[in-house]
Amino acid sequence: MSHDINIYNKIGIILMDMALKNSKFILMRAELSQENDVCKFEFDCIDNENQLKWLTAGNEYGSQLNDLLVELRQFYISQNQPSWKGCEFRVNLETGKYSIDFIYD
């Protein structure tokens, strides 16, 4: 398994653990600092009634996600890919499938 896929899977597992009961989707928006020491997060769930619910990660999940995103960005840079400053990661909780979009300067 590719290193980036392994990181995606770890992020997906954390997000699935964070999701509110009766959620269909969880969405994470993240913005990393250039120094890799700060990450701003936003988390939303969409429930079975298609209502958007906001949630927090808590310190443990936030720290783990920050570390994984730093590792992911460093991996991309090591593969001669451009550095991204943020991402939007979505998990379909019914299927377990995820998608990610990167945000560049």
C-alpha cells in the first residue's frame, strides 16, 4: 500500500471515530501553517435528515490529525509535488469511502 493511502486511511478512521451518531457524512477542512506547527480545523457532520451539524475534534484527535497532515504534505513534497496549504477530506460513513481535495496558494 502506498504511503499516502496509508495516511488517508488513518485520517478516515479518526474521522469515523469522531462522527456523531446517525451521521451519513463527516467533513474536515484543514489549513496547515507553512511551519507545520499549527493547523486550523473545521468539522461538520451531515445526519440522516440531511442536517448539518458542527463538531470539535478535541485535543487528542486534533493532534493526531495535525501530525498526519504534516506527514502527508511532506510525503507529497518528497514526491516532487507542489506544497498544499490545506485540504477538505470527506468520509461517507455509510460506505466508508473517502475523498480529498487539496488547497494550494
